[in-house]
Amino acid sequence: MSQPITRIVVHVVERRAELEVPVEPPHRQVVAAAVLRFDGWSADGPLESLEALYELGAELGTLLTGRARSALDVAPSAIEAYGKAALVGTAVPLECAAALLHPRMGRAMRACLPGATSLIPSVTKRSAPGASVDIPLHGSTDMWSFERFDTVSLSLADAPAPNELVVAVALADSGRPLARVRPD
């Protein structure tokens, strides 16, 4: 990877009850996030071209999807929902987050998850360390699967620093617990 990863964080959420109603099997979500350090920004922009960030996005898509799926300990085809996000520090342009998330990351994520075809929802946000980001999720094979519309939150106490960027991939092995909302 051309930009240094200072750390990777994997966060698993397992819901065993929803409003005191048991959820069986448990509803599981995972976020795998990489904290990247970016130095040397200029007034003219971070890079001559964003192409290097497109490639880094693809590499991160593969790496983080693999880490997230491994944390759920399921076959790639068992992933039912996904999303992605980036938090940028105060000295990092938002366009860097877009360059990482959009042109190639989604393709790399789908390549790790056979059968996944849906557009991957995403969010970018500028923040100080400790801020929370809610990562949108929707169905990996059907983007209009209402029971798979959900979110998972991520907060890192010490990131992003002003010259850092946090990139995250979120996966779920099922839809929302007790989902009943249906399309008209």
C-alpha cells in the first residue's frame, strides 16, 4: 500500500435481543477500519492525481472486506448487507475520502463476496478524533431489500487525527432484527 496504515480495527456487534425479544440466530454486524496517515498536503491539493487513491481504495476494499468477513466467520456468500465509510481529519480534503471509496473500492468489495451485485451505500465526514460515523447498510444482492436497510456505528477514540483518514467496510450476515417493513 502506498499510504501507511497505522492500525486496523475490527468491531463486531452481535444482537441477541431486540427490545427484550430474543433474536435467534443473533444478528451480527462487523466494521473493519483502517487508519491512514497522510502527510505533506499542499495548498494546491493532496496529490497531482487522485489515481493513487483510487488504487489504494481497491486495495483497502479487498483487505477490509476480508478482515470483516473473517470476523463473522461465514462464507462470503452468507453476507447479506454491506456499506462503507470514511472519516477525514481536519487537514485532509473530503475529496480524498471520495477518491478512496468510489471509483474502485466497491468493485473490490463485491469481488470478495460472490453474488454481491448491489451498489454499496457510503458516507464521508470530516471529524475530530472520537467522532462517530453511522455507516449505512443495504442488501448485497438487492439494494431494495427493506429488511436489510440498517446502520452500524463506528467511533475511534484517537482517530482521525488532523492528518489521518479512517476508511471502513461494514458487513452484516442478516437483515435487521424483527424486521417487518415491506415495500408497497
